[in-house]
Amino acid sequence: MLRWVALAGALVSGTGAAQDQHAAPPSASQPTLTVQQAFDQASALDETGTPAARLAAWESLEPRMRGNKRNLAVVRLRKARALAALGRRDEAVELLGESLANLPAGDPSLLTDRVLGLLMLGKIAEAALDYPAAIEHYRAAGAIAATPSEKLTALLGLIKTETFVDPAAAARSVADTERLVASISIAPDALAELRRLDAERLLNAGDSKTAQAKASEAVKLLGGLTMKTGLDDVRARSDVAIAALLNDQVNVARQYLAMTGAGRLPKGPFAVEEITIPDCGGEAELKPADMAVIEFSIADDGRVLESEPVYSAGGGRVALEFARMARTWFWDPNKIKEMPVFYRYRMRVEMRCSTGFERPSIFTYLNASLASWLSGKGIEPPAFATGVDAAVLDKLREQLRKMEPQGAATPLPLVPVLLQIASSPVAPRDERFATATRADDILARAGAPASARLAATLQAARNRGAEMDRRKTIARVDALLADPAFASDPEAKVALQLFAASVINDKGGTARARLQAAVNETGLAADNPLRAAAWAQFASLEQASGNTAAAREAFVKSGLDATQCALVDQTPRLLTYSTAFPQEALMWGFEGINIVQGDIDAEGKFHNDRIVFAYPAFVFDQSSRQTFAKARFAKSYRPDGGLGCGGSTQRIRYMIPH
């Protein structure tokens, strides 16, 4: 968590303390604190008090700042920190932006306030997985940082976030940080964090050998590979293990991973039944080859507190998407109580998407509808390049600036550029929201049909705000469903319900009701791609709920290929298999679970195996693949001699008898 510096005399203007012009006279029984005393008290609470107590202290000072714009901005900067700690991130971001704007630019005594405000914005954006926005705030903070500690905080934040957005910039930030730490005295744990972040950068850049050396150095700086293990040790040791596995140093990996506590829960592996494996395709356009290791923590009530990417084979966009999906996971609180708190924090899993119900993206259809309408107006449609990098984004911004004079008179040509920025994964969320909102307004004024306009409208809805709050997103969708501009268009209504169902992403009646409304929409043609997408999502939901027959019926109605194992009349029965518990894992006392997916051919052989979920990451992958390479399923007749079924999902638990 970002620590704020309590500034002595922060409310001092010139050489005299700020005076409370509106305070009531002190009572005889309880003297009223001066403004400076109240500020000092609130500052002390920032270090030791609860978030609620801190918020109350700063809010009590606000009325006493009437008429003093400068001091009010200082107080509200600190209030924003308490709001963020309480999880009220949207409020914190709004207050920080307002307060920073009201700090006098030429006042050097407020420089630290400005830096800390920008760092807080960076931390909030990072926690919300809006890494592009975090990068902007960290860069702004680093550019004006007055102290080495402020500069170091900004640089470490940049390395973390740039690794998954702009790898070349991350390498430059590492070099800048190395120059800084060479000129100052730095605590071992801070230097360890630099080495660890650099190791993860190198892992994602494909240099696992150097990454292992950097991560090993981080472990040594934290005290070495001892029986004493803290949360920082867990991260550093896990990074060594990942690098060692990629370098085929299995024994080294097992040793370091064993000293993290991963896979050694006293009562067996955590309840993986509560986890939903994301479908390939969809809005994120995940590919079967995409893989990521993500880290997350579980709250007492079963929610995922935070999640973040660690390593990805598929690029930063993939890693961030898997981390976002982890935010939808939920555990049974009763089962969580059985898990020691230490083991619930900074857990790492390996993930891939599921091909069982690979489905098209809603935005693919909406973008095509918009492109068709724009072409009819003589305007070249947007490219919608989801893999756009930072250099391309800068070119798009420059293109937009050059088009502005022309666009002021005829704004419709701006839409393709605006929407390319709005769909860019390396653009900050507030920029994506602003450009999508502007494109939506232009399209509405130009009379675009609802399904074409919705490409912009939904981009704005899903990028609004700093919080990853599904309830707020659903509320925005419901407002659109009530808007006459969309309520009268069958395609728009179905697209909105599909989007809502994908955001809800549960196994219960809420998502089912959305999908039921979509498939029951009478105004949509039977062969409309949106209807096919609705039936495919409905099938996936039914299968996840254990309703195989209903899933099969729904998927057949989608018109898509129905050879998935979840949908065939009878899934081929597993006849023979042999699981070998890896000796290294047994020696170190590892337990875990792997979920393996692949295709079963008509002869009963398992092909195209993929590990779609693994805890601990990578430990049991080879054993699982060997198990299904030798496994045999019952033969199943297919007229063309093809697959018995595709996307078969099998689980293997690795448990040591206790």
C-alpha cells in the first residue's frame, strides 16, 4: 500500500499558520482544536487509524476550509486516500483530480502533495488493472518527484505496469531505477522489489535465464531461502520457480516453490469447483494458445480481493484479461475458513481458455454493423485492432489531432479513429471512455442505427469509472435497454442482454434470465449471428449448471459445431489411465489440481491436450499430459470417422494421504 508522508506545517501559508475564520468558539468543557492541531491529528490517523476513522477526521476539516481553496485541496487529497482504502475508488479518483487541479501550480511547498496525489492515482489505476492509466500517472509523478523515495515509488510502479503494456518502456524504466539506486542508500527489501519486478519483466520478454538470476537475487536480499516466509518471500521465490521450470531446472523449481507454501494446504487444495474457466473467443478474443500465470488473494467472504498478472505466453493483453476474469471468482466462505489466512494471499495459478464453448464476440458483430453503415456514408471503417501497441496508439492520437479542424465541421470521419482508440488495450480507461462517448454522440447526431451506434455505446459503458464494479456496469446496460433509441431495435436489445450476461458471468438465474430474453427476442431473424451467440452462451451456462441435455439442445439451436464433449449424446467413457505422482512433488510435499482439456477421437485416444487450470502453476503439467497421452476412452462411432468429441475437460487431483 502507498504510504503518504505527513507534512509538517502543510497548512502553513507563507510564514503564518492558516487560521480558522469560521470555527465556533471553544466550549468551557471541551476546547476546539485549531486547524493545525486537527490536521496533525488527522495526519497521525493516516498512519495508525482505520480507513473509516481517517475519512471522518479529514471530512471534519473540510467545512473549516471554506474560502481557502488551497488548504481545502490539501485536505481533500488526504481524504481521497481514505476513500480508496475503503474501496470507494471512483470517488477517490474524482476527488484527487479535482484537488490536484486546485493546488497552486507555483507553490513549491505543495510539490510533495502533488506527487503523492499522482502516485495515489497510479495505485488506484493499477489496482483496477487499468495499467495504461497507471503508467500516465506514474510518469507524471516521477517527472516532478522531489525526493529519491518518491522517484523510486514512481519507477517501481512503471516497471510493474509497463511490463504488460509497453515492454520497451519497462526496460528503460529499469535502467533509470538502477541509476537511481546506485546513487542513494536503499533498504534491502526495496532493492529486492526492484530485482523481482525486473525478473518478471524478463520472464515476459522471454529471457528466463536472466530472470532466474534476478529473482534469485531478490530472494537473497529478503533473507535467503529460509524457513521464515513472508508474503514478499512468496512472490520472489515463486518467480525463481517459474523461471527455473522454463529453464528445465525442475529440482530448483520444486525447492523454491516448496518454500512458498504453494500446494501445501493443511486440508488439501482449495475448492477449485468455484472457479469458472473462461471461454475462448468472446469479448477478449482469447486464443487456445494464450496462457498466463496470475496472482490473487481471497477475502474472508470468498471474494477475490485483488488479482494481477505475473507471466504470460501471449502478451500483456492476455495476462491482464485473465487477471480481470479472476475478479469474478468466488469461494464458499465456509471452505475459506478452513484455509489459513497466509495461504489465501498471493496465490498463483496457471490458466488458459476453454475451447468447450468457444464463441464469437458481441463486438465483432457490432463493429461489422458500424463498418457497413460508415461505408455507406463513404467513410473508411475502423480497423478495431485489439493488439494495437503504444506506438500505434500515439499515431492514432496524432491522426485525431490533425483531423480536428476538418472534424469540427463534419465530425463523422472522426468516428473510426475515435473507436480505434476506444478499443485499444494500451489506452487508459478514461481515454477509452472519453473517445467512445464522443463517437457515440457523433453517431447519435448522424442518425446511425442502434446496432451500429452500439459499438461505441457499449465501449463507453464498460470503460466508465475506476472501479471494476459489475453492478454499476449492469445498471448502465439496463439504462440503455430503457432508452427508446435502443429499446425499439431487436438487434440492440439482444446485444445488450448478451453483454449483460457476460458481465454477470454466474451460474444462477441472473445471467440465465438475460440470455433467455435474448433468445426469446421475436424481432430477430433466426439466422442472425447474435441469436447464435445467445444460444451458445446459454448452452455454456446450462452445461456449467450440470444440465447437459438442455446445453445440448441450446447449442444445436445456435447452429454452431456441436461435437463438444458436453453436448454429444454420450461422452466417451474413460476406460484406462495411469497417473504418476511426480517424485519431486512427492518429496517436497506438494498437492494440487490440474484441469486438462483436449479432444477424444473416434478410437478413444486423447489429442491436443491443454492445461486450462493448474495449482500450483506448472508443477503437475507434465504428469497430467503423460496421464492422458496413455489414457483410453470408449470408442464412439462417427460417420466421418472424426472426433468422438472435442473440448473434453478432465480433472486430476494430486493428493498425498494424510
